[in-house]
Amino acid sequence: MTKNRTAAATVGAALICALAGCEAKKSSNPLSPSVAGPIPGVNISAPKLVEPAQGFKYKESQQPIKLVLENATSNGVRPMTYMFEVATDSSFTTKVYARSGVPPGDGGRTSVQIDRLDLGRAYYWRAKADDGANSSQFSASQFEVLPKPLLNPPGPVSPVNNDRVASRRPTLTVNDSDRNAAIGDVSYEFQVATDQAFTKIVASGVSGENPGQTSFTPNADLAVDLQHFWRARAGDGDTTSAWAATQTFRTPNTPSPGPGPSPNPGPRPGGPCASNNGPAIVSCIAAKYPDYLAAGVSLGQRQANMSFLRDRIIEAGKCGGLDLGQNLKRGGPDLSIDFLAWRQGGGEMGVDLAVDYDNTSEPLRLGWSEAGFGASYKAFPVGSCSGI
């Protein structure tokens, strides 16, 4: 009889609980999975988004994309995880990627790799930290995936149609290539051969792009009174165009001197860095001005330091007999910071002076790397050479 009463009471209590919608009791232990949150007084900072940075543009070749954040901080005791979301709109109503419960990564950063995204559009991404009871605010940013690269061949301008050229070092000129937003800084490769198959190349070189048209001049005389074939193509380091249509010209029928060097006073008495040896000049200037190589400076200071060192290298070269000058970036009016122009008989050679100079977390590394003809020379006056 007692057992029957007990069973009936249990069933009745269960029925009453079901009808009344009884809830499971939440724990007050802050580390319990069923903690009644949010927990008062707990603050979680918003994570800092690292990659991709605001407005970054990805090329097709850079996919798949990795999202990276700096871990959040919390004054609570519960372990945190992260939520990542990517959408095609800033309101995040059309999400193309979402992942939650991502554990913190090592080294103070957490990352996820997302699926390949459609090309040619903007995306928005955001992330927040969560400990199961409290959460941070979202941090949000925007990036872009560029369209499929398009880079057309350059358009030959001159010489064409087997014209007789006036010099055995003719200047070859092309109209700059059409391209879309996925293409970066463009340079042009030129080839000159004595056969249409280009198995007998007699001159070649690369010229940085100038606005509208870009040219190349061989640095040695071509054969007298001979038909030559030439072609050009464009590239940005990742994408290369097809070759432009092959053109022909004929060299002069009598020997003619190539273009001579610009007037230059030649070597002048100077200090220890004055030289006609580019690498030696760079080493000497680096040793003479070590404070200008320091790491940990602002980008503006690094640019000022690099400009100072560039000009000292030019002075040392001019005092040693080299016709060095500043380089007009893309033909001007801006000056290249870590690049100079070396005027020679065959044209104006570009010289790269530094490696990754704008990485201010590392000491400035100077160098002397000849980048080919096609620079834009700007004269740089030099006074006394005694202090160089």
C-alpha cells in the first residue's frame, strides 16, 4: 500500500512539473557548463583583427584566405573560444562562412582558413570572443577579392614595317598594356633577334612602365644593314601577357656610333666612399651612416633615412665618375625612395638600393641591384667631393 502511494506521488509530481514547464536548475559555479550567465563583473575585450587588414585586396593566386586575430583578454575564469563570420554585406545577412567554438591559437593569435571565395567582389568579416556565459563585442573589417587577372599584350609603336632605323641602338617603343584591377605594377620585357623564331636573340632587357608608352634601348650596337625582329610582353610578377605581334626593322647600312654618355666631369678628388664601383659605394655609405639603418623607427622616418642614404650614394658615385641621378617614379613627378638612375651609353639603368626597406621592424639592408634599362634620370647636383 505504501509503495503504491509513493509511486503515485512521483507520477503526480512529474505530471505537475510537465504541465507547469519546470526548468533545470542553473549552477552558480562560474566554471560549470550550466552556469547562469552572464556573470556580473566579467569583461571580455574585443579581439583585434590582423589579417586581412581593412581594405586589403587579394589576388586569385592568394586564395584560400586565412583570417587571423589577436586573442582577446578577460578578467573572468572561464576559457574562451572565438566566432568567425564572413559575409557579402556589412550587415552580415548574407553569410558565406561562419564558424564558432574556435579555441585560442598559440602565440597570442587565432586563425581559421576559409573556403575559396568568388572573385571580383568585396567581403566583410568579423569575430568575437565568448566564454559560454559572457562575450565580447564583434570586431569587423572589409577586404576584397580581385577579379581574374587580365593583362593584354602591349601595342608596338616603333620601329615597325621593316623601317630603316637611324641608329644601331634603336629605341623600341610600345603602348602600355590594358589591364584590370587584379594587375599590380607592370614592367615590359623586350627581345631583339635576327630570326623570326627568336632563337638568335641579340638584345634583350626589361623596362619599368612609364605612363602611356614604355621604351627600351639595346646597350650594344646591332649588326649593320640587317633585318631584325623584335617583340615585347608585359608582366607584374604574377601574371604575364602574351607576346605582342612581332615587328621588324633594318639597321643602318653604314656603321654609326651608338649614343654616347651624357657629359660627366669624371672622377674628382673625394672622400673614402667616392668610387665607380656600385657595391663598394653602398657598403661604404652603410658603414658611414649606421644610425640611418636602425630598426624600430616610424615609416616616415625610415623613408627619410632611405632618401638621405640614396642621395649620399649618388654623390659618392658621381664623385667616383658614375653618372648617377635620382629616379622619377613612373616618369615623375614623384622620386623613387630606394631606387636610382645610372645614365650610361646604352640608356638609363635602374638600380635598386634596398631590400624590403619599408619593413621598419628590421634594420635597413642596403644593396646594389641593377634592374635593367628604362629608368627616368633626374640630375642630382654635387658640390665638393671632399666629404664624400
